[in-house]
Amino acid sequence: MRLAYAPCGIFERNYMMKMNFYNSMSRSKEAFKPLKDNHVRMYTCGPTVYNFAHIGNFRAYTFEDILRRVIKFNGYGITQVMNLTDVDDKTIRGALEQGVPLKHFTAPFIASFFDDLRILNIEPAEVYPAATDHIPEMIALIQKLFDKNLAYKSDDGSVYFSVAKLPSYGKLANLDRTKLRAGSRVSHDEYEKESYGDFALWKGWDANDGDVAWDAPWGKGRPGWHLECSAMAMKYLGASFDLHTGGIDNLFPHHENEIAQSEGATGEPYVQLWMHCAHLRVNGEKMSKSLGNFFTLRDLTDKGWSGREIRYVLINGHYRQPLNFTFDALDAARVSLARVDECIDALSAMAAPGEQALPEWAQRAQLAFSAAVNDDLNLPEAFAALFNLVREANSALSASALAPAAASAVLELLASFDTVLGVIHFGRKSQCAEIPAEIQSLVDARATARTEKNWAESDRIRDLLAAQGWSIRDSKDGQRLKKL
């Protein structure tokens, strides 16, 4: 069961608090406020749907989800646009290899992406534009660049952006423009910083594109990857908007080229503040199929991990620091979430409506949590505030020092925390009604081991239960078992 308590009343002080975010453009933290109307307009780079998304992708998507939730936590409205890149070098190559139309090739990966978002409790964006549905907007944008003398047609029918004609080009990636070779071109979508040059806005059709092509005034072809985001972002958010996010690998060339196209066409600042998350590593190494550490979300759920356990690991680190994803971290997430569940169960058992101020220790946790999330999404400190609250609540419960109305207020506070974190379950019972026979046998064996003071065997059985998805805790009333 999801949220049973909703933040309101005593938590209104959180609204319109000062948020500070690190701007990749200025390379410093900046106070953030929407450009207009206390409503944030945000563009987030979505998936290229040529395969199933992997956990490295979801490091970025959960970061963007936390950002969205923090903005709402502070009382602002939001319009988020996340694109679906369904035409680029990779999608076309995949469709040709399978011998199917482009839309047929990308459809299952799009469906899987939305399933994965639900599993990870990632809030849906307001708009998910697909590139192939916005070709007219892309053609119109290229025409504006022709009109500004920033685009030119090559002999093969492709259209390129002339970076030498835009003095501000390279400001996001801090490029050394003296290394730019005049007239050098990059036709493929992804390339290294050292090889930058004029980039493709429109790729003239050739046999490698199969039947993927659209008619344009300058010839048959299809848009370049970078152009797609500029056209869709400005259609739904305007020529200038508040936030643009993505993984650090998107910073160059993709985001740099977005800025060039957009500002070159409109003459207006494209984005107020840029935010990028660092890479995810698995067991300390770059994720790679050859290393056997490449995981999609379904790979992990098939191994018995829940969406909220995976989400916990993905968000429990600072987004600008590399994240090391391990199975030990998933084990720790399972134990940590069980602690929170047990505290909520205990609070729920005694909570009752009534007028009651938050205990002082809960007020401290509230302030610490708000300060943490508003300081450039400092999730490690936010989780520290959460677990300080859980520890204090457990102490008060053990000492019978918490009134029913106060317990209800603490639950409400936990619910407000979860509007940001998205990992807490409410309204669950600690004792499971149906326990498989083999699990009950282990529970009984552990009880015997503890009676015999065989602590090593007790711990072994506890770990065995955890590996099978069950948490067991000792209390004055005996063992407490919970399905994780």
C-alpha cells in the first residue's frame, strides 16, 4: 500500500525555501528560482530506444526524479519534458539489422522504459515527445539557422552548423576554440571533445538509412540527434527555460550543440541552469558486457531485488559524485529499508488523530532534511536526517514517551520525506499472514539456535532468510518476520 499520510499543515514552512543547485555552466552553486510564475520548466534527456535501459541510465533518471520531487517539495509547480530519441544512428542500425520498420523496432524498448519507470517509482514527466513525431519543428529550426547564416549544405546533401560563426560555441564544455580546424565536420551523432567541428543538423539520405527519411527543402534525409532536443524543448518549454539535465556524458557534444542551435536561432539564452550527474560504476569498474557487470533493471528484479531497493542504492549518493553500484549495497538497502518499515509499523500501531506538535527531535530532523535536499540535492545528508528520525522515534517508542497524536505527526513527517525519496512504504504489517513452510522451518531452527545460545547458527539463518527476501528481528515478544 502506498502513501497513507500526506504532508500538510505543519510542513508548510518548507514551501518556497531557497534552493541551491550546481550550475554546470558557471561551475558553481547558484540560488535557483524559476524565471517566472513560481513554475519550473525542465527538460531532461531521455532514452535512446535502441535497447533496454541499463542501471547506468537509471542513475540519471532517478537523479532527475529527485530534482523534480525537491522542486515540488518546495511548493513550486513544474512542467517536465523528457524526450524519446527514436531516430538516430543506433535506432536506424538496429531496425535495419532486424529488417523491420523503425517504429516497430523501437516500440518494445519504449514500453519497457515506462515499465521500468513505474518499478523505480519515478514520477512521470508531463510530456514525452518522440523525435519522429516532431520532424516539422526540426525542419523549421534548421530553416531559421539558414536564415541566420549559421547552417550550410554539404555536397552529400547534409546540413551542418558552422560553429566558427557562433563566438559563444564551447562555453558549456569550456572548449579551446583555437584548436578548431576551419571547415572540419563531424557527421555521426556521438564523438569526442577533441574531434569537435561543424556538426550535422540534417543527414542527407544514403543506403545505410534504409527507408528512414523525410523530405525537406534542402533534400531528403533525417535530423541529427542534437537538433531533436532543441526543437522539442523549445516547442514545449519556450525559447528560454529554467533547467536542463542529463548525464555528464551528455554535456559534450550533445548539450553544447543544443545551446548552439537554440541560441543561434533565437538569439535568446537557452537554459538558465544546467545540471549533470556523474557516471555509475559497478563493483568499482565501468559497466561492460564483457566484464559481466552490465545490468538492466529486469536483470536485478529477476535476482529478487525490489524496485525500491534498487532505487535506494541509485539515489543514496551525491549526484555529482560517481556512484559504485554493488550487490552489497543492495543488501544494505534491504536492511535499511526494513528498519524504516518497522519504525513505521510501530508508529502506526499507536498513532491517533489529535493536535500535537512535533517532538523537538523530529523538528530537528525536519530542518536537517529540508536543508540537505535544498543544498544541491545532498541525498546522503537527507538519508542521515531520515535515520536520525527513525532512531529517535524508536527510542521514544521504547520509553513509552510518544503520545498517539505525536506518533501521527511523526508519520506525517516521514510521509513528507518520502515525497522526495520515494522509497518508504506505509500501512504494512510487520507480521506476514502467509509464511511458506520452508521459511517457517528456518524461523523455528533459528529460535532453537538462540535458545541454545548458538549465536553463529542464529546469524547464519538470519542471513539465509535475508537472501530469500525475509527480514527477521528479535523483540521482547519473540522473533518478528517480514517479507521484504
